[in-house]
Amino acid sequence: MTINGNRITFKMTPFRLILIGFSLIFVGIVAYRLVNGLQMTNLTDAWPWGLWIFIDVKLGVALAAGGFTTAGIYYVLGVKKVKPVVKPAILTAWLGYCLVGFGLLMDLGRWYGWWHPIFSWGEHSVMFELYMCVLLYTIVLTCEFAPVLFKGIGLIKVSSFFTSLTAPLVIGGIALSTMHQSSLGSMYVLTLGKLNELWWTMLLPVLYYSSAVAVGPAMVTCETALAGRFFRHDWDAPAMTFLAKWSGYVMSFYALLRFSDLAVRGQLGALFALDTESLMCLLELAIGCVLPLFFFWSYKLLGREMTKAMIVRNAVLMVLGVALNRGNVVFTGMAKAAGTSYFPSAGELFLSIGLLSVGILVYLFIVENFDVFPAHDRYVNTKKEPVQPQGAGCARA
Amino acid sequence: MSKGVLVDMTKCFGCGACTVACKLWNEKKYDEVNKPTLGEQAQLVDINWTVVSKHDVTDKSGHPAWRFAKKQCLHCVDPACASSCLVGALRKTEQGPVIYHPDLCVGCRYCMVACPFNIPKYEWDKSFPKVSKCQMCFTRVAAGEQPACIAVCPNQVMTFGDRDALVQEAHKRIADNKELYVNHVFGETEVGGTAWLYLSDQPFAKLGFKTAVPQESLPAYTWQILSKLPAILLGWTAILSGIYFINKRRNSIAEGKQDSTGGPQA
């Protein structure tokens, strides 16, 4: 069997062997969890949500925002210089949402009923809206990436059919993303009185959406830098500089909103109270907002050209900042209301690690065999035995 | 008419008959060693839909005293759990009880995160767990009977009736006996009102009640956001489509060819 006229390849490296090891452990844990339920987790009545909701859902969705943002920048705003990153961004978003869907399925206590919301609508529930949008958007992403896959296996007509759908898919994808990225924040509006006031605000949906729009391209930047190292791609300076500026401006809007919201609600005192909540909030704001914005605006105001090191550092800071923000809402801000502590079990940890490993392996397989990166610097493989990817349950979401 | 229950905690002497009646009626297991229903360690868990907790307090004359508080789901007038459920597995009935439909539940546990009183519990040790909480004996209530726990109480601690009438009754009792009661009916305004109402001679916080809760309905906050979404969705899609077509047209004029931004392989 051939893809794009070449034999299927999957180069074995020590790193990939480790990932395959984690994936095998993952398959075992999944089987055990599906049969025995959630006993393997450290979740309790006080902590009904834990690591899986944080990593696989809250963080996964936010970091996969690179798909709809770069697609929007390229197709809707018509910024052509970002073209080289669009396909890789859609691929990682697509895989990201498949992982999110699978992670969520693992977290559902009665997982066999995952399809119930399609027929039994809880229309007053933010979770319902989130479920529907994530389900539809995963289908949209599959269709957006389908041209590359079908072209690879030689079905040119099917490929061009999906290509002709691009405009409505991209616009629909942005609309769906707007809804569910903000919903991840709206979900916590119902926790008034439980979630610490440093994070509880009616602006949660706007804050979640704007930080996702900022962190999406930042995540694409991190991925591009990593992929560039592995596959020896050139650094596409115009595209990456544009993304860095985009993230810088949107993150400035987010920071302005976040700090004014804290000030208007009279929470600045609590922000500097130096208890656990305040320290975690300060850390989040320092890493995710203050530092990257300081670098961004100092380069901007001094008129300096943004270097690769500066762009990647800023992107990493923003990704860490958003991770801290989501973690603070799920854990730090809810700790007082819970009254006890929570730490994930080994099973929870390895399931999340394994899920990510499967995702990386599938990504590597697709990147090596399909036209994802621009053709001129595509990695040329040495001939090795073909290895099948373990895309366990991706289509389930 | 929506039903409610008025609990006068000054009358409770902590026999625990209500917890036994609850277990019998709802066929829940006993585990008094690990999950007691009575005493200082009593707490609501998957098998305990109601408990009677014991609290050491000081009475009006300054002597140490015991007080007992019967705890269960408060059956909010506008329940956060029901609004949070993505499949409508938790529903507020017309008669008052907030009831659970396990056949619909997918087990996301958002209700547990949403409940301002942390009432819904989970069967963590089951393969396909259910959410577990007091159903206010809804089949009995629908048949015009009172819940099992109330029927067995030997000291008439609880009064079952129409919620609106019970709120008036509660205020009448406070007015009639100002020296005894704290001037507050717990559940009258908490999270927009609950079906279960409480009278006490001790501050409610001392009897393990969560008093720092919002005084208005929580689902109303979420609805402020959700109700705007259809308009935002339509408006945003229209704006994006507009920008897309303007850019497409501008590009095709500039480059003298068609559709330079369409298609991922363009």
C-alpha cells in the first residue's frame, strides 16, 4: 500500500518506542476502567472532577484552539503568509479534539450512554451546549482535514469534494468554537459561592474565549518549533511573527479585561492577600499575562524585530499561563469549597499520559506519510517496516 | 401546588428514626461503621440520603447542650443541579421534589459541581455509578402522602405541606416565640428558596448549615449567558461570512483570478 506514491513509513526512534510503551499501558488502563468504573481514580464526592477534566477537556480544548484561529486568520481574514502553518494546525486540532472526546468518554461514569444528549436535550445546561459544539466541531475538523487524507490514498475526487466545503466549514468551525470555548468558562458561572472570587465572574465566558484565541496560535508556534527540530524544517519567520503579534494583541485585550474585572469587583486586595489562592493567581497572571506582554510590548515599542527565541519563549509562557488559569479554576479556586485535598492516582496520570502518547504517535504517522508540511522540506524517510498507528477510539467523540 | 417541609430543629432529640425509615423505603444499605447516619461523624453519602448530625452548642442559659440537624437534599425551588444536567436526568417536579432519572444520566457529575450545598453523591465503587440523593419520596408525595422520614418522626419535628403556607407558618412560629428562635427561616431565600425550610434556636452555621450561599437563583445567572447565544451565533456567522466574501473579492480583483483563498490546498 502506498500514500502519495510512497511506501507507508514509520521510523522507529527511542522516543517513539517510549510512546508506544505508554500507549500499551494506556490500552490496559482503559480496559480496566471500562469494566471497573471510576474506583481506580482518586475522585471523591468532594472532588467529582479531577485530572481528566482538567487535562483532557479544559486544557485540551483550549490548546486545540490553534485550529479555528489559524484557519480563520488564513481563510476568513485572508492573511496568506500564515499558509504553511494552517494544515499542521488543523491536524493537531483534529487530533486534539479526538483525544478530548476520548478523555471525556473515559470520565463519564455511565459512558455507554454517551449518545443520550443527542436525543434528550438539557437545553438549560451549559454542558449540553458544550457537548453539542464539541461533537459538531470534531466532525467539522474531520472534514477540514479530510482532503489531505483522501488525497494521500489517491481518492482525488473525494478530496476535492471536501476542499470545496472549506469556506462553510471554516466559518461554521469558528462559530462552534466561539460557543464552546466560552462555554468552558460559563460552566463555572453556576459555582457562584463555591469558586473563589479571584476567578468567579460573569465575564468567565469572555475571558475563556479571548484567552483561547490568544493561546491557540501560541500553541501552534510551540508545535511548529518542535516539529521544526524533529523534521528539520526552516523557521517561517513572516508566518510565526504574525502569529506572535496576534497572540500579543489578543492577550493584551484579555489582560486588560482580567485586571479591570478584578478591580471592578474589588478583588485586588484578595489578589495580594498572599494566601494559596492569591499566590497561585499571581503566578498565573505573571507567567501568562505580565511576562509575555512585557516582552511583546517592549519589542513593539522599541521597534525591534521579534526573534525566533523571543517568539517561542512568549508562546511557551502563554501556554503555561493558560494551563495555570484552567488548573486554578478546576483545583485552586474550588479547594476551599471541597474542604479536602485531591491528588490524581497513578491510573489517572498514566491514562492521560498514554492518551497524549497515542495522539503524538498518530500525529507523527500522518505527518510522515501525508502532505501536511510544505513539500520542499518534507522529511525523507529511510525504508523501515510499516507500523500501524493505534488511533484507539478517535472517531468516538 | 409545590410541596415543602418545615423542620423545627428545637424539637429534634436525635433518635434517627427518620434515617431508618429512609433506608427502608429507598432500599439503601447500612454501613454505620464507615458511613454513619447518626452522630458527629454523620454525613450524606451514596447510601445515606438523610442523616441526623449531632452538634455541641451552648443553650440560652449558658449550659452545654446538644442539637440535632436532619440533613438531606433541600429540593431547591430553582435547582442548580437540574439546570446543569445535559440530558435532563435531574428534574424539578410540579409537586416539589427534585428527582433523578438514572436511565438518562451519562455520569458527567456536573450536578455535583453545580450544587451549592454539595448534596448529590456518587456511587464511586460501582462499575456504572448513579448519582445518589434524596428523592423526597416522590411517589408518596404524588399519591398525596408525606415522605417516609416525616411519617415516622415520633416528635413531629417536621411539618409537610404547601411550601408557601409553610413559610408563613415558620414566621408565625418565630413571632410567637421570639425568645426561642433565631429570626431566620433557612431555605426561604437561600439560592432563591428551597422546599425544605428550617427553624433553629442556634445560629445555622453552628449546626453545619452552609450559610454563605447566594440569596438568588443560580440557574438565572447561567441563563443570562445561554439565552444570548443564539443571537451571538447568528450574528457572528454573518460577520465572518461578510469578511470572508469581502476578502475573497478583494483578492480576486487584486490578482485577477478567482478564489485564491478557497481550499486547504490552494
